[in-house]
Amino acid sequence: MAKGSFPKDIEVLFKKLYKNKKIPTVKPGSRQMRLGFPVLFVYDAKTKADLPYWDSLPFSIVLTKYSDGFLGINLHYLEWTKRIQLAKKLVRAAKNGRRIKYIDIKKAWVSLNLPEALLYLVIRRYLYTHIRSSMKIFDMETFNAAVKDIRPKFKKDSEKRILSAIRAKWALHRKKTQSKGKK
């Protein structure tokens, strides 16, 4: 994968989803980068030398924008089945192509019995200066289809081991909070 370009399998998926029409893209930080819309981009983590792993192809729902970046839920940090289930619920909640609202995410999250504290493991901060591609924006129709086929491109470790590490972090967090509640 050349720096700043999407993997070939993703380019093929874009052509399939958009039937050779122009794919909606935005420049990182532009006004067209709207809250509540799913985006896909190539990323090079600022602190990659210190990180045990990171996703170089985040599929994220934009939650908050900052002058130097944004906060988003990276769906790749969820197990594949939960990712699909969450996407289906969010598409249903975002009727008529409107954006996904935080309340929609929270309701979908709770209905899937995902612990709210797990959000702290899937919410990530991205810096515009480390985004190495244009940002592809998905409407609800293409989002639902794409979430099934776009796999993470984790660096330094495998998807299976990373998701296992996230489950372990969550279990440790849960154990700590439960022991605090007993005191």
C-alpha cells in the first residue's frame, strides 16, 4: 500500500459500492467533515513507536472535531459481529440519511449489551497531520454495506490478538471498578 493510498481491496469495494460514481471525500478538518458520519482514512499514528498496536485504516464515526483533529469511535476495535450489529442499529436510527447522533450510538450500544465503559477502548483521537489520505464519507446505505467488508489494518499485531487484549483490558477495568464498589 503506497503512502496516502487505500489498499487495492478497499478501492475495489469503493467502485462496487458507488458503481463508479464519484466517492464522497473530504479533506481532514474541512467543514464538509460532519459530526455523526462514518469516515475511512489511512492513518499513521503519531506515537506509533510507543503503541503496542494501532489501526492504519480507521473506520470511525466522527464524534467531536478539534482544531488539530477529531474524536471518533473506531469500529475496528469491536469484534466483527458486534461491529455489524452496531452498524445495523445505527443505520436504522439514522433514517433518511441524517447523521448518527450520540444518543443513537448510546441506545444502540446499550441494546447490544455492550458495557458503556468499553467505549473508552474504542473511542480514539486522530490528528489531522497524521491522516495520510483523503477521508471517504459514507452515507447510511453505503456504511451498512462497507462495515461488513472493511477489515482493520492493524500494525504491530494481529486483529485476533488485539481484540483479545481489548477484552482483557475491559475485564481488568471491570474488576477494578467492582472491587472499588465493595469497599
